[in-house]
Amino acid sequence: MTLSEKELKIGNLLQWEDESEDIIIITGINIENESCSIATNKNELAELDEFIPILLTEERLLKLGFEKEEKIQFYQYYYLNIFSIFNDNNKFYYSADCWVHIKYIHQLQNLYHILTENELIINNLIS
């Protein structure tokens, strides 16, 4: 997936493109002309294309504080306070009036923030 600066915000989590499993927190976004650079919590500055999104998995959801509920019909639900998402054939979704596919952690962070006005606690994902 190619990342766009339009979908990112300060506080989002990403990985280096080499998939070293080293997770960074975005601490700054600088857009000049057609270039976008990202400042990280490790005091590094790099171009946006040096990062990849982090795939959302059950393990990562649980580390973010979500609780796994009993399976309902065909779907596995996960809750954090009043916010819930579900898994359908290894794909995560948020559902209100329609299904919203959530493939990456930064998408979950942004959706959670928009709907709850709170940030996800990310400490358990950062090494």
C-alpha cells in the first residue's frame, strides 16, 4: 500500500519500509511542494515513502486494549469501551450504517479518534 499524507496524523504508528518490525510514532509531518517528510519519536526524519502501514491483527488489537468477545453468528467482536469492531474472514470492520474495512493500525487510530475523541493507548505496541 502506498501511504498518503492525507490519511496520516501526528501520533499515528508506522513501520520502516524494510519491515524491520521497528514501529515508530509520527511526531511531525512536513509537506513541501510534492514531498512529504515524517519526523519520528526516535528523532529521525525520513521521506514518507520510507514507511509502510502496520497490518491490523488480532494480537495487535489485544495489545491496544481491545477485549475479545464471544463469537456472534459468523463474526468475532472486539471492544474497547463503547467502540467495537469485528472480524469477518480475517478482515476487520467497523459497522454503523455501513461496513468500513480497517486494514491498518493508523486507520484504526484515526477512526477511533474521530468517533470517541480519544486516542488509542499505544504503549504496548512500541518497543
